Amino acid sequence: MEWKKVAVFLLLCLAWVSATSGEEYSLRYFMERSSLKSYELPKKERAELLHQVENLLEKTKEVQRKLARTLQEGEGGIKYQEGRLWMSMLEGDQKAIDSGAQQVSILKEKPTQLVAAVRLYKSLRDLSFHFSAYNNVPYFSAHVGDLALELELWTDPVFYKLYLLPLAQSRSVEAKSPSKGKKP
């Protein structure tokens, strides 16, 4: 009977450890954090946020390729002039995806780079805007689906509020604080 108590205790301990250490850093998790009035991301969560943004950029790249292929093959009954407009937008998206991926790699190495964070935010905003536009085209919406909304949520409430804003505020505080070695 005693070994059963020990076994149950060990199983409960293992379940508790796996539940606490296996936090899933999903969009929902970061949305909950961004809804708090003031929440500074710890280093581990910041790294995971960048990882999630990197995965989002990969998904965006795949959908962008599908949309470009759809236009190039002439599917969807889109006229030539309109197709050229969409292709130019998709080419701009490719640049935004590449720039975003480059900024993520910079932020992974140096998480306090404000310029890289702003550039990443700009890339995500541009992609969010364009993918919302693609979602309004009936043939494209089948490819885009929920990615437009996901991009929008990762961009504004999550990345802006949890990464960019605290970084900019910390830079602002650093700039305002007088240096101790100098006399007025």
C-alpha cells in the first residue's frame, strides 16, 4: 500500500512539473499577456515571441507563394491589369517578409535593437494590411484564410504592446536619465 502512495505522489509531481514547465507560448498566451496593463516580457518569453513571429513569417511566405502561383497560372479569372496590381503587391510582400526575417535574426542576437524592432513592426503592419486586402478577393481568401487575422493580432496587440512599446519606453528612460559622472 505504501508503494502505491509513493507512485501516486510521483505521478502527481511529474504532472505538476510538466504542466508548469510546458507553457505553450501560443497567440492566446501572448494575447492574455498583452491585455494586462503593464507586463514586461522576461527574456525567455521575448525569445519565444520572436520565434513565433519567425514561424508566422514562414507561413506568410508560403501563402504569398501560393497567391503568386495562382496569379501566374491565370486561375481565378483575374484580368491582366488587376493581376499586375496584385503581383506588384505580392512582390512588395516578399520584400517585407525578407526584411522581417532579417530583423528577427537581428533581434535574436541583440534583443534591445530599437531600429530592428521598428522595422519588424513595419514589415508586419504592411503584411497585415495586404493580407487583409487579399482576404477580400474571393479566390484569394481560400488561400489566406485566418492568416490575415492572425497577422493582425500578432502585429498590433502582441508585438507592439509586449515588445516594441516596452523597448521604446526603456530607451526613453535611458535618454532622460542624467549621467552621474557629469556636472551640470
